[in-house]
Amino acid sequence: MNRCWLWCLMVVFVQQTVSGKVLNRKDVPDSAYLFSYATTKNNNHDGLQFAWSRDKETWHVIGEDFSYLKSDYGPWGSEKRMITPYLYKDAKGLWHCVWSLNDKDHIFAHAASTDLINWRRQSYPMLQQGANCLRPVLQYNPDQDMYNVTYADANQKYYTVATHNFKSFSSAKEIPAASYVNSTFNIALPEGRVNGQLNRVPWAVIDRLIKYYEQRQYKITQNGEAFSQDTQRFAGLKTLEAAITVEPQKAKPISDMLVGVFFEDINYAADGGLYGELIQNRDFEYQLTDKKGRDKSWNSTHSWKLTGDNSTFTIDSVSPIHPNNSHYAVLNTQVPGAALINAGFDGIAVKAGEKYNFSVFTKQLNGHAGKLLVRLVSDKGGVLAQATINVANTQWKAQAAVLTASASATDVHLELTPQTSGRLALDMLSLFPQKTFKSRKNGMRADLAQAIADIHPRFVRFPGGCVSHGDGLANIYRWKNTIGTLEARKPQRNIWNYHQSAGLGYFEYFQFCEDIGAQPVPVVAAGVPCQNSSTGGNGQQGGIPMSEMNAYVQDILDLVEYANGDVSTTWGKKRAEAGHPKPFNLKYIGIGNEDLITDVFEERFAMIYKAMKRVHPEITVIGTVGPFFEGTDYDEGWDVATRMHVPMVDEHYYETSGWFINNQDFYDKYDRSKSKVYLGEYAAHLPGSKTNLETALAEALYLTSLERNGDVVSMSSYAPLLAREGHTQWNPDMIYFNNSEVKPTVAYYVQQLYGQNAGNQYLPSTVALSDTHTAVTKRVGISVVRDSQTQDLIVKLANLLPVAVHSNVDLKGISVANQKAVATILQGNPAGKDAKPVESTINVANKFTADLPAYSFTVIRIKTK
Ligand code: AHR
């Protein structure tokens, strides 16, 4: 509708801002000067930019602050800087860019490109010489067929390293200052003077750069399409007619695993979330380092306090229950009466009449081992439950009691009062509702688990996300630390800046999957930490040392044995000891999570992948293709997967609702002979990370395209899944919660409608709308699937328009078994957050009508013969 007009306006605007004037065809030069540079703006985060000139005097910036290459080194914020980029075209026509990263590391960065637009993987070669690496310069030495990178350091010394291939480098050697030749120019751009390199290039090179910039601007406009513009965009649009014709003869099989869930311990999703434990910091293992020292109160005493007089509460680590859990509390009571109190996670919620299992390890250090009074106390309602346990003498001993709440309350705390004086050691204090999901011991919070189960997810991904690969090598999630008795598990810092108790570990995860009838999809680190790591090794450069990789690979193979091995195997036996002799039937494993695809990554990924293929060919391995739907990691990840014939890859994209509306053909173009896709993380949002019915409808519409491409897209999971109110590190999330309420978002209901109405056959259909403008047609989506088990035909219809669509559906000969069908509709004000699916019964036949309200998603489930 208004799109052509918008496009023309934008092109004119772009041409004016890009080139300073509109070039007529006859003005186009054969060649021109291309100037490459980076600015110091935005803490050097803006990357490689270009300007062009015919005469080296009048310069035209190609998109102000528009970057063609960004540095991927280190964490966001302080790193990912491109300082003094040096662009160089080699004798084979390949462009190389080297740049300095910061003023402390002995590292520079390198990337190469054939067209200055698509850049291959970055590498960050380590240098042994110099105080740091500043102003690197690249030259090619044809006599030796060698590239030389020379650089300066903070002490005004100069060094050089040589390489054939940018993979292995000679060791750096010092050179005289005169040998450091840096052909950098300083030119005046409209924004000020900048340093960079000058290259004379054919006009086609510049033209391509300009067109690329223009295309990006067009996409930004498209992706910014929001329903708030609909009054203008669809002014005068009236109720539409749609003729929908299903084509059963063209039915194709699709994945029956399409909708699953992504579980990561982010936003307190595990401790203080799905994991049923009600005591916070039960093991006194919170550390300052969990929050990188930013919160002084985040230490072993967090969530605990002492009330009353004549007593002290300290933390000790002299003789712990287990070395993995080295801290414990020491309560020194002079005169009985003082109490140690735990505040839970924003308080503890209990329900009248329900039973709670309390347990603790105690050891009397001196004085008389007496009794410990355990109470649940509500701020407003007083004591709601109490029990007394015996304190152990001299050796750590586990004690337990059951507390029954006399009333419901959400403001409860746990109170422990020694009844005798003396020094008492306490650790692993736990309070669990007996009513966990499926009454599992050490199980899941029932209401949250039920909300997840109600999606009917075909799989559950775990433990992330970034939690899988961690912040630095030491923080990589090691599954073996998360099994066995709770006191022997190894808690650690959570990458999202809090603490992970490992109480919800691999056993609990596998069991939960079984309880909800979902396949487990564990994701393990590919031998590299998160690409934004801030601790140790500077991101991907710090891959697990190759000398330790065999052991790491074995750990991953052991995970498969833990899940599936016979009880006579080492790890199968451990599973049996945990209470599950039968295998968990693991079929998938993800290796890597949106990693930076470097040589460091590829070497390690290949090792794990090959071992997995050799030892467990029955397991489907899922590779990784970066954090975005495009870009270097996406291209390089796909390249690795294609070369290695990885069966499936994990794609991630968090985009605007406009992106989802405008990219419904994303998978239509995918090569069916390559890896299958697991869309492992996605969500639509509006500016400011907002979600509402609009974003949910964009997801519903996009999911029609996933079903259509269910032959190449095997799995998908919205992310993140859970978020505790007041503790979110990431928005949007699918389900918010507090201690007593579960608050599903509209996005949840979309997932649920897809999960509960999945099929394993896709029936193509055509839609003829009474208005054929693209802006209209792309906002109406349909997907028809059949569940071959029930023979139900499921018609999903998304209408993202401000007007109703009256549809005539022709099932083209499919025999309807029951003329009553259930239609479930999600609709409302697109800006609203409260829409919920509403069911009704409608009449259906081989040909039937369905009215799609404005801004709605409709699912019709039809019984067929
Ligand atoms: O889903 C939240 C985070 O998004 C995941 O941990 C990470 O993989 C992605 O960047």
C-alpha cells in the first residue's frame, strides 16, 4: 500500500545522506577513492566505516556511523572495540582488516572479506612480545608469500609477526622503528578529521557498499513496522473476504517435535523458581564473586539474619560436610532465645493444611547437643508451623521434620532457635513443599511445572542458553557437578550474576522431562565459554586447553551414559542410585550455544562432534550458528555444519514484531539437503523489550511459517521461559511469577495453542484475499496440519489486521467426521497484555466459514475420517 511510496522516499533520503548528492547514471565514475576508518565514538564500538571521493577532497560518508565490520572480542560494554583498523587488499584481491582491541591485551584482531560486506570469522592471535598491541599494520611480502603484521606498543617499541594463513603466526620479534610503516591518512569528514586507509577501487565496489547500506535502512523501516501505525497504514480498510483452499493432495510430513521449551536458569528460573526449594542460600555458598563483588551483602550470610541477644552467627569452612560445599553457619548461643532466620526468596509462601519437609545437617561444636526449634512464622499471622529436632553430636548428621502450615500466607520466614547454649554448626537447610510436581522429592514447584506441562512441549532444552557455556572457562556448566546428594553437588556463580545451587541438576531435569512427556535436549558447551565472557581468557580465545579436551569430551559421552546407559555402566549405575534404573531415552544433544565461530571453536566442536558420532551414532547432534539470523557467526556456523554434515543446527533470533511479519519466507528458501533447524531461541518484542498481544500475534503468524517449513525446521523454543518478578535479567519472558502466582503472558498462550495443536503432516493451502496489497496479505497467515494419530485436522489462522476477515474454507474433499469443531480464539487490543484464548464450538463441513476477528489468532480443530 504505502510501501512503494515509503521505499522511494527512503532511497532519495539515503542517496542524499550517503553521497551528498543524487548521482545520475552518466555521473557514475569508473573508479573512486574508498576511505576506511573507525571513530572513537561510542567507546570505539562503531566498527569499520567507509567514505568515498572522486578527488580526495570532497568526501561522502556511506551512512553516518554505519558499520561494515564490528569487533567481536570480549564482553559487551567494556570490549568489542575496534581501534585503529587497518584495511589492506592482498594480491589475490582479498580484503584483510587488522585492528587493535584495547590497550592491555597482547592480542590483535583479524578478519577477511571478498566484498567488504560479508566478513569471515575473526581471529585474535596472541602475541608474546611488547607491552600491548597498538596500531597493527598489515603488509604482504610476495617473495616469501607471507603476511607481516607489525605493531607498536605502549613503550614505543615495534614488533612484527609473520603468517601464511592467519591461523599460525611466527613468534613476534622486535624491529627498528623505521621498519614500522603505517600508510594511514588523515582526512576531513563532515564529522571531523579521522585516520584510515585510502584505496582506489572500481565504482562497483562503492556502489555495492552504498546499496548494502540502503538495503539495511529499508530493512530497519520494515522491521520497525508496528500496529501503532495501522490507523494510517490501513486507513479505509474494510472487512475482508478470504477464500481459503486446502490442498490435501500436496500434504507433506513435518516434524512432530516442533514446539518445545527452553529452560535456562536466568531470571531466577531455577533457584527461587521452578526448583521447589523455599530456602535461599541454604548452603551458605553465596559468594561476592557471584555478582562480581558489586553487592557487598551478597556473601555466605545472604538471606540469613540473627535475631535476639547473647548469640552470634558466623560462617566457617574448617570442617564442611563436603568439600564442594565448604561453607556452613556457626550459631553461638550464650543464652537460648536467639534465632537464625531465612527470608526465602522474597519471603516464603505456604498454604493452609499443606505439609513442608524441613531438613538440615547439624553438628554441635561445643556445649550440650540439645534441640532445635524450627518454626514457620508469618510477619502478619505469627507462628504457622513448628517442630523440634535433635541436634547431632560431634559429627555432621542430617535431621528432618515435617511442618504443617495452619494458615496460608506469603510473608513467611523460617526461624531456627537452639534450645541449649553452645556452638552449633548448621548447613544444607532445606524446606520443600510435599506437593511438588508429581510429588517428586527435590522436585519442581507444582504450579510452574504444570504451566510448562500445559504447553505440551515435545522437548525441554537445558541448562541454557548462556548458562551452558558460562562466563569464562571456569564457569562452563559441568553436568557431573549437578548430580548425586545435594551436599556433594558443586554450586557455582550463575552467568546472569547470581548463584546456582545445582539443586535442579541433570537428574531432576531428566525426570521432569519424563514427567511431562518431553524429550530432553541438553546443550553442552562446545569447549568454549560464552562469547561475551568477562572473566578469564577473554571470550572465545579461552577455549578449554587442548590438553584437557579429551577429558572434556569424555564428560559429554558420560552424560549420554548417565541418561541411557545400562545400570551396569559407571554412569548408568549412578542414575539408578538416584532412583531411576530405567534409561531416560536421550536422543538429542546440543553442542555449543550461539558461540563465536572461530578456529578455537571449530577445533573443539569437531572433537566433540566426531566422538559423539563414533560412540553414540544414535544421538542427534545439534550444532550452533551464532546469536543472530545473519552475520558472520551465522554464515560460519552454517559452513561448519554443512562441511561436517551436522544433522541439526540451533538458530537464535530475538527480533521486533515487524521482523517476524516481514520474514515469513525465512525458511522457504532453506536448502533441504543441509542440516535441519532447531530454532532454539526466539521472541518478538517492541521497542523497550515490550510484549503484548501484538508481539504474540507476530509470533503466531511466524509459527504458521515454521509449520509450513516443518520439513526443515524440526524444533523451536521461545526464550526465555521463566522470570521471577523483581529479578529479571532479560525481558521479555514467557511466564512471569512470584511466590504464589504464575502469570503467563500472551506469548505463552500462543505457544500453548501450537503445542496442544501440533500435527505431523502439513497440508498446503491457498488464500485469496479481497485486498491484495502486500501490507494486507502478509498479515494473514494460515497453517493446516493433521495429527495422524487422532486424524484431527487443525487449521490455524492469524489475522494481524485491524479489520475482520470473513473466510470461506474449502477442505477439498477431506471428510469431516464431526460437524462440531472447537475453535479457540486469542484476540483483543494489540497493545493489551491480558488476552486469553477463548473456546467455542463452530459448525464445520467440507466447506465452511470462519470469521477471523481483527487482531486475532484462531485455531480450529476438526475431527476427520
Ligand atoms: O535467552 C536468554 C539468552 O539469550 C540466552 O542465555 C542466550 O543464549 C541468548 O543470548
